[in-house]
Amino acid sequence: MCFYACSNKKDGELIGKNKMMDLITEVSLADAYAETYVLKDSSLKKDSVLQQELNAVYKINKITPEQFALSYKYYSSNPMLFKEIIDSAHARAYRKKDRIYLSTSVK
């Protein structure tokens, strides 16, 4: 019974800490992309561009927006754990941003 329950992915299931770090990193990068993209094309709305990017993050990671929201709420209710996740996600996003920037500017 536990094997079935543990292996069955459900929308109400919490996302693991390491995956949550990855997701918050991707969400941060999606937000930065949307912000930059909208600045280049004033006819676009940041919210719609961001929503498209978030939908891609959810789809790629095979999670639902509800799972992400539930997990975010859970982790943010534990300040020490949440700080660890956010700090790690921030560091990862910063490293990825630098790699992306360097790879596009060196050409």
C-alpha cells in the first residue's frame, strides 16, 4: 500500500527540496527573461510572457502549478529551510545567468 502511494505522483504531493531549488532557479530566470523580453518589445505584457515561461517550466519538470504553489507555501512556512532553498536558488540562477551572458557575448 505504501509503495503504491509513495510512487504515485499526485497534484497535492510536495516537491522535494532539491527539485524545489531547481524550480525556484528556473522561475527566477523565467522572470528575468520576461522582464528583459518586454523591455525590448513594448507591445508585450510582462505577465503574459512570464505565464508562458512558467507554463514551460511546469511542463518540462512534469509538475502542476498547484503542486508548485503547495510546495512553495509549505517551504515558505519554515523560515530556515526556505532561506536555504532561496539562497541556493539565487546562487544557481546567478551562475546560470553569468554562463548564459558569457556564452552570448563572446561570439
